[in-house]
Amino acid sequence: MKLSKEQIEEIKDLQSQSYKTKRVIAPELEEVLYEAIPILDHGFIRVIDYMGNDNSIVQAARVSYGKGTKKVNTDSGLIKYLMRHWHSTPFEMCEIKYHIKLPIFIARQWIRHRTANVNEYSARYSILDKEFYLPNKENLAAQSKNNRQGRGDVISGTQAQEVLNLLKNDAERTYNNYEEMLNERYDGSIIDENKTGLARELARMNLTLNTYTQWYWKTDLLNLMNFLRLRADHHAQYEIRAYADAMLNTLKKWVPITYDAFMDYRVGGTEVSSKGKEVIKKLIKGENISIDETDLSKREWNELMQAFNLQDKLI
Amino acid sequence: MKLSKEQIEEIKDLQSQSYKTKRVIAPELEEVLYEAIPILDHGFIRVIDYMGNDNSIVQAARVSYGKGTKKVNTDSGLIKYLMRHWHSTPFEMCEIKYHIKLPIFIARQWIRHRTANVNEYSARYSILDKEFYLPNKENLAAQSKNNRQGRGDVISGTQAQEVLNLLKNDAERTYNNYEEMLNERYDGSIIDENKTGLARELARMNLTLNTYTQWYWKTDLLNLMNFLRLRADHHAQYEIRAYADAMLNTLKKWVPITYDAFMDYRVGGTEVSSKGKEVIKKLIKGENISIDETDLSKREWNELMQAFNLQDKLI
Amino acid sequence: MKLSKEQIEEIKDLQSQSYKTKRVIAPELEEVLYEAIPILDHGFIRVIDYMGNDNSIVQAARVSYGKGTKKVNTDSGLIKYLMRHWHSTPFEMCEIKYHIKLPIFIARQWIRHRTANVNEYSARYSILDKEFYLPNKENLAAQSKNNRQGRGDVISGTQAQEVLNLLKNDAERTYNNYEEMLNERYDGSIIDENKTGLARELARMNLTLNTYTQWYWKTDLLNLMNFLRLRADHHAQYEIRAYADAMLNTLKKWVPITYDAFMDYRVGGTEVSSKGKEVIKKLIKGENISIDETDLSKREWNELMQAFNLQDKLI
Amino acid sequence: MKLSKEQIEEIKDLQSQSYKTKRVIAPELEEVLYEAIPILDHGFIRVIDYMGNDNSIVQAARVSYGKGTKKVNTDSGLIKYLMRHWHSTPFEMCEIKYHIKLPIFIARQWIRHRTANVNEYSARYSILDKEFYLPNKENLAAQSKNNRQGRGDVISGTQAQEVLNLLKNDAERTYNNYEEMLNERYDGSIIDENKTGLARELARMNLTLNTYTQWYWKTDLLNLMNFLRLRADHHAQYEIRAYADAMLNTLKKWVPITYDAFMDYRVGGTEVSSKGKEVIKKLIKGENISIDETDLSKREWNELMQAFNLQDKLI
């Protein structure tokens, strides 16, 4: 991640500002406010603003006139109860806003989470930065053989280098031709004074999907957790998981009690189907049970066994 | 509006707190934070929290690293432009949270605005306050003769007093019987030690729709304006307009530049249909035009003439 | 439930219509289209329209040009997979619309599900029907002693009769006074020709919360299941569960494969927290474990034991 | 637009199906159901399913038991009234589902309309078609000089040809390298039996933004009109307007009365600000007024004059 001098100045400027407020604050999150946390090769997340803290959840659940809290113990118990029983509305009472730089193909996954507010850098209006995502060699995974939507082993040796060369060369060539069509370099210099450039809204179509874009993204705490639950999961594509992992850290700084409940009930938890429960009940009773005695598919059986670390029962 | 001693203490306590923050603030809104602003006879609104200010809109529109602003003039011009051209996403970047006490029949109108977060005081869990809305005499309007959804002249004299008596007596009687069924008074005292009370989730059904409820209500700036545009309008029912008017004041304290643009383009503005434009064009040319030469209904014609103060052309 | 002659005619009229369509249909749901299915004493649900069937989910998941299906087996496997892994967007591709008559206090719970479209009968514009919900004696539950949000034993004998009398009398009296203030009976007859009635939007505030209202309610299949999961659950208030149960039946007629997956993974399934998993793992290994060796609260422990039918371990 | 033999068969198959239904239908829309309507060089829209018609709006607005209509005149009047006064919920009672093929850079604009359901063809799972958008020469516009977000004159001659060559060559080269990295051609043939291909979720990042994708897109009538209002407008980028225009045609076939009201009040209408109204009032009175006597910016003044065809007053 490379910030321009001017950008670094702007960020420092924001970080040095200090106002008095009667609003509640999240002290640990204040510490990292505005900071550009690097993700992948050129991306970042920055927490720009937030509203509320763990206390706001308690206050809303109780619809109280004051702080709505007695002591930490009670608050923690209430937050865990709300999480466990899907009483989700109090978690909507907190809000967070990020500035994020990310490759376009990841932005396209991300935007499918609709309950958020987004302002993206406009390539109709401005020229995009000359930055594209190139994976590290250890993330250059082959197509999985048995999961059409997954990754297999890492590609290595010459083939890895070839892939990286293709990605790099194609991104550079298409970007150069983007500038050519615009008749303008990314730094604003005109290429040929006798030509007029193609409309930006058209020229951008020549860019590859690993080009970086950026946006302001704002969501409430409930929807942030919905996002993280899916995107910090091991089924998620590595590149979006890198963002989700960094956001989990900001979640911890912002609402530590909620974070603990979220890790326990959502991230670390599992769901057991009605049929799966019958299997677990028998296992607890010490009965031997094989998949043939159940209505589970092979895939379901394995998912269930893995959830409870029963590696020896995988088929 | 009557707050208990304890509630007054809790509010004072919040108002006296002062934290340092790196976040942007809205100085005028800070002044009224937590304050209970009285509405109707027992209702109120209180601003509990907010995120962002006028500057945040500019910052998001530009997806900037820093404050995203040059000078007040430019910001104001950009905000007006965004408002005029329905570029609505930057306005979603600010958020506000209210604590509101309001009669149930108004809460039922209010909740139709779905793009907001709500936590309502639970009458399954707690006993509702003994407070009901009784209109002032000057708001005791008759059913309109020509608008099935509107109010006509004010009812006066004996009939007005009769109406108020009915409302008062019925609300009190049903509330007393609510307590009777609960076997518990609103202050928590048990009525008959030998009885068990009816479940709260059932007993509440005996209350009248003018009973007050309360909730935490949070929304973004765009949806707040959508709400205010409809509910501060003269077509809105007086009782919800009373809330909307007080909220317009908080809007002004929060985002003064946006407030001005909103008043100019939305609240004070008008929409002219394609057919209506033809009429206005002819009027500008000095042509005489009657409704028969148009495709407008009588109602449309009158709405158009009123929008441009052409009282003499009403039919 | 009592329908007027005219209403019965209108419904029959709709049921007898038959059109040709190229759209997919749900044959079993067609059978009950428009029919008023009675709920509680005066309520009903009616399926008015629907879009899509099980096949549409498969088609959307595959983004196919044609029917998007090979054979029932494959479709069923795909739908189960989507349900299990929270791939929720294909379920949003089906839509259903109900006409529902329900008591206002239930409507207020219902409306908290925001991702739906609603048109409610307007009491600003029209006079509400003279119908109020009175519970059956077997549903007249006392307040629970140990769960502030729940019901305990059924109230019986004289006290039950007293409660029903209070509910009935208060609802009738407030309705009569509603008519009095309107100066108009629910059948449209004027009470006193020399008086003008109070505006409808005001008079309605005198009605009790068990008065019936009605609305058109439309939602997609995913959000219908979210609604049913919470409202057909035993934690839900009996009165809303009565509606949810009837709607589960229509779900089964509409999308039978999805219904099966929903019952297995959501309704009959359970969630196990990270800490809960540790407990289950030990139980499967045959280890004896007590709550003291865990971080679970008493409540969590009991919920876990109940989920797996370990009644002897309840504490 | 080029469909495969198999796709043509599948579409024909769907078009030949005929079911009986008790649901309301939209006869003209049935005519074009499933048909692939070509847009741009390789794109299309297909109406896959719909729910409701003009009548459903009337029915919902009246919360009626039957068809909710008397005669066409009354219905039309009601629909126009609802549209004029932003009574938007009855329009949410109709739903439509499209299958759409479109370039990725357009899909990225489109998806910003969040109140819709989407299932996109997965490039994590499958290989994208070898199809990219190349503009017609008459759409090869230069960047506008005075509007940073707009198009200016058409680029012509050699420069036009150069642009098209760059676009074509870059798209083809990056697609070929995409296949190379996948070690698989778009027809499924393996390139080198001794290599394993890069994961699809990674390889796709090499594609350019004019590559075509496809999705199922479903929305209600209100949100469809919100989409069309912005995207069929002359401020919208030509490429998305091409889709919006074709969708306007399907709107007309589906709900002809609503379509008329939409064209009159939204598409052909204009908004006049509070300050703008003062100007129009003076012009109607025959007064001469210049921009200096107003608070309008130059841009606002010109927008107002253009809305009422006062070309001679442009400055």
C-alpha cells in the first residue's frame, strides 16, 4: 500500500483533531481512527466514523432514559442473550463507516451485501489509480478438483511465474491503453494535444478486474456481523477474507462484549439440522451409527462429523 | 410531558458527560443532545446519538482521504447539486438516533417508514405508562366533507367537550381494567395477593390506541429527509406533523447546509407533470388557457394553480 | 370469522376465474387461492397471488436459460445445499402475497419484519369493522413467574370469566363511543343529522388494541421463512403463532421441496455455540461433564441439554 | 446477440408451455415472456416471470376482498392520484423478474439499486462466455469538456478505429490468457493435460470490464420505476439507457395505466425548487426577471429555463 504525501498529510491532519462530545465513545477504536490498515498488495481499510458502543445495545434493548446499564456483568449477560436468541434489532443501533481500497472483482462480491450504504470512487468522473492486485505466490491456488467453487493446491514453479507474468502484463497493457484512449495519463498530463480523449465512462471498460477501486462503506453492527460471518469464513475467497479479518479486529476494538458473543455463537458455533440432532443424540448415548441408518447425504454427514471433530467417522 | 425524578437525573447525568473524540461533531446538535423536547401532551423526542455532519456528505461524494472539502462555498454548491439531481447516496453517510415517546396510533403510521432501526418498549415484558393522548380543543377537527382522508372545521362547544370526555373516560377505564387484569398497578404494586395476573402480552390488548409508547428510532439522513418530507407536509395528520416539525429543528442544528437545500428543493418545491408543463409554458407566453384545453383533471388543475399561487384560476 | 354476502361473492368470483399463462405454477397452492382460512375468532389469511415455485430457485441458482433442472433428485439436493449453507439469494426469487385480517396488537408485532410490502386498511379514510379479538378460555394464560416475556398457567374459573367480560365490555364500549364521535355507525348510517362527526383519523384513537385490522402483505420466500422461523416458534406469542402455523401450510403447498429443507435445517434444527460444542464433544466421548467445568450460564446449559433431549442433565 | 442451439431450444420450450391459473395475468406481457430481446452487441433482457397487473395496485390500495375495481376510468384515476401524491406502497404489490446479459461495467452501475433480488452467474464456479462489449462507432463519444461526468462529440476517423482496435485486442488477449491460466477453453476443452489450472475465482481477475456477465434480477414495480426514472434519463450512460429503454417497453405491456402515469408525472415531469417557483410566478405575471434578481446559480437557472423550453433565456 502506497499513499501519496498529500494523502498521508490529510490522514495525519484528521488524526490530530480532537473535539469534545457528549456522545458515547469507543476508546480503543478512537486509537485507530482514520489509520490506513494495509490489506493485500495495494488495498486498505480505514475506520472513518462510528456511532455507539456496547452500551448502546443495552440502552436500546431496555429503551432507557439514561445509560441503560447497571454493571458490566449484567450488560454482558444481556448482550449474549440477545445474540443467542436472534434478538437482532438492538445491534442495529450502532453504526460504523469505513474507507476501503479493494480490487474490483472483490468489490463485486462485497456489494452483494445490500444493507449498507456505499459511495464508490467514480470512474465516469475521474481516472482510476494505476494499481492492480497481483496475488502472492502462496495464494496462487489451483482450481479444486472436488469443489467447483473452491481452491486446491498452490501452483508453483514455472507455471506460477507464468501466471503472475500474464496478470502483470495484461493489467499494465490494458491500463496503458486506457490512458491512450483517454489521451491523458493518471497524473493528469495530456498525451497528445491534438486529440480529444474518449469519455471516461467508456474508456474504463478496458481495465481488468484486478484494478483497485475505493469506496466509503457504512453499515450497522448487525449487518457488519452478517457480512463478517460469511466473509471471514473459510469458505470465503481468500482475498475478501483478508479484508474481513482486519475488520474483525476493528469490531473487537469497537464493541468488545459483542465481539466475544459473536465469536462464540456465530463464528465458532455450528448449526445442527433436525436429522443431524438424531445422529448426535445417538452418539451421546454411545450407540454406534452409520450414515446408512440416517437420511443424511454424504456431504451432510461429513460436515456434521467435522463440526464435532469426529475425524475418524469421515467417509 | 412529565418525567420522573429518576429520569430527569439520568438525562442530566448524560448531558454532563464530556469525552474527547477524533470524530467530526455537529456543535449545535451537541447542545441539545439527550434533552427531552416536549411534543403533544405527554410525548417527546430526544436526540441520543448522531454520526457525521455536512462535511461527511462532501467527503463521501468525493471519496476523499481527508476532510474532503475546500471551503464552505464549494461544499454548499456540491450539496445543493447532489440534492437537486437525486444523487442520494452521500446523504446516507450520516446517521441519527432518537428516543421518542408517542401515541400508539401515531407509532403505527410512523413504522411504515421501513428503512430505519427501531427498538420499542415491550408491553410483553413491561407495563406501559398510564399516559394517553388527548387532543387540544383547537385540534379537535371534524371529518372533512370533500376529502375522505382529511380534517374539516374544528368541532366546538358542547360536542367538543363530549368528545374529550369520551376519550378521557374510555382511556382511563380501559387502563384501570388493564391493571385489574394484570393484578398489578403501573407503579408495581400488587392488587390482590391471592390472584395471579393475566400475561402482559395479553392484557395490553385492552388499551386504547391513544396510549403512549416509546422507542429508539435510528435512521440515516436521506431516510430522515424522506420521512420529514411526507410527515412535515400539510397533508400529514397533525399529530405526526408535530413530531416532524420538532425533528426539522434538529435537522437544522445537525446539518445546516443540507437543511437549506432540503427546504428549497423538497419541502418548498413542487413537481410539475408533463401535461402540467404545457400549461405553465402557455401561461408564461401570456396565453389564456382553460382546463378544457388540457388533459388535467379538476383536482390536478387546482393543485397546479395552487403551487404557483394562481388563486384566481382555481375552479 | 364472518364474511358478508358480498365478500363471499367476490371471493367466489375470483376463484372461478381461469386464465392461460406461460408462467410456472404451483398446482397445490392454486387450489386454495383467494380462500379465507380462519384464524383466531375473526381473523383470516388469504393467498392472493404468488410468483415462482421450487423450480424457480434452481433456475436462479444456475442462471439458466431454460427450466434450470434435470430431475427432482438433483433439484432437491441443490435446494438443501443452498439452505444449509445460507446461500439465500435464490430463495428471494419467489414471491407471495396474502390478504390478512388480524388484531392490531398482533399487527404491531408483525410489522417489525421490515422486508415486506404492506398496504393496510386506512382508518384515516374508512371506518374499521366492529370486530375485536377475545381469547378462548384455554389461551387465557397468566404471566409467567420466571420468564418476564412469557406465559404461565391458564387462568380459570371466575377470574377467567371476569377477564373476558372486561375485554368484551371495554371493546364494545370504546367502539360505540368511536361511532358516537364519528356520528356514524359502522354500516354508514348517520347518528344525529344535526351534528358533524369527528375526523376519522382522530376518532380511531379510542379503539382498543384487540380491534381487527386488515392488510395486503407481500414478501419473498426467504423473508417469509425468516418470519416463520421466528413466529412459528414456541417462544412466539400464541396469537401470532396461529397465523404463522397456517402460513406454514401454504408454504408446503407452494414450494414442497423448500418446505422440507426449511423444516429440517431451520425449524427442527438447533444452533450450538463454540462453548457448547466442547460440551457435546465430551458427551460423545462418554465423559461426564458438569456445568462448572464450562463457561456456560445455567440458562445456556439448559437450552443445550433440551436441544439434545438430555432431560436428566437439566439443572 | 448469439444464442446457442440449446439455448434457443430451451427458450422455445418455455414459450410453448401453457398452464391454467386463477391468478391475474398481463396478456400483452405473456406474449413476450421468455423472449430474448437484444441489447447492445451481445446483451439481452428476458422477462421470466411477473406477479400482478394494474388491477393489483387498485386492489391493494383499497385492501379489497375481490378485484377491487369498478371500471377502468376509476382505476386509472386512482393510479394517477397514487402516483402524483407519492402513495407508493400499492405499486410495491407487483413484481417482475428478468434474465439479463450485460457488460460488467454496466452491471456495476446497475447493482447500486439495492432494493432488488439478484442471482449472478458465478465466475468462481463457471467459466464466463467469450463475449465483450464493443461500442458502435456512433457511440464512441469523447469526454465532455464542461461536464466531467458526461460525453461530448463523437470521436471519428482514424482515432475511432484505433480505440476500437485497442478495445478488441485487449479484450481478446486478456480472455485468451484467462483460458491459458485456467488451462481450459470456454468450450470445456483442456489445454495442457499435464498442467492444473488456476482457480476460477482467481483467473477471472484478468478479464476486462467489458466482458459480459448475466443475472436474474427481480424487483417490485415501484423500484423498477425508480430504476427506470434514473436510468432511462438522458443523464444516464448510454449503455445502461439501452437496457432501460427496452425495459420501459415491457413496463408498458405489463401495466399500461401505470406506465402512462409514470411517463406523465415522473419521466416527462420536472421539479421546481422553492426559489424556482418564484421565478416562474414572475414569468407568468409577464415580469421580466434576470438571474441577478434570484438566488439561483447559473446552472440552476439554465436547468429551469430548459425545463420550460425557454431557450432564449439561457445564459
